[in-house]
Amino acid sequence: MRELPLAVNDLLNNYMKIFNEYSPNQLAGLYLHGSLVLDAYVEGSSDIDFIAVTHKELIQSELEKTEEIHKLITEKY
């Protein structure tokens, strides 16, 4: 796989930073899929598909925090 586009890298780093602020030590990893890994990503057109894996099952309040994180990321990007 080639290097991630700067905008994608920025979004993913920002997502991890915010997730760790909202739910410290819960994020185990991010797994990319879709056009990014199929080398079909088109900057400015494609979405960024990833799966966030946590160390444990999230409780309702933590799930609500992830909704807030997604809203923040969506507003910024």
C-alpha cells in the first residue's frame, strides 16, 4: 500500500487524539478498509472507511461519546 494522503492521515490522527481524550486507554486500533486499501481512493471524492476497535465492549455512555467524536470529525472534515 502506498502512503496515506495527508488529509486522511490528519483525520485519523485527529480521531485517535479525540477518542483518547473522551475515552482514555480504550482504543486498541484503527483498521482501514474500502477504497483506501484497494488503492482506489480519490481525494476530495472518496469517503474514509475505518473500523475502530476498543479494548472492551463500550457501555452506553461511552457509545454516546463516540457519537460526539463522529460529529466533531464530520464538522471538521
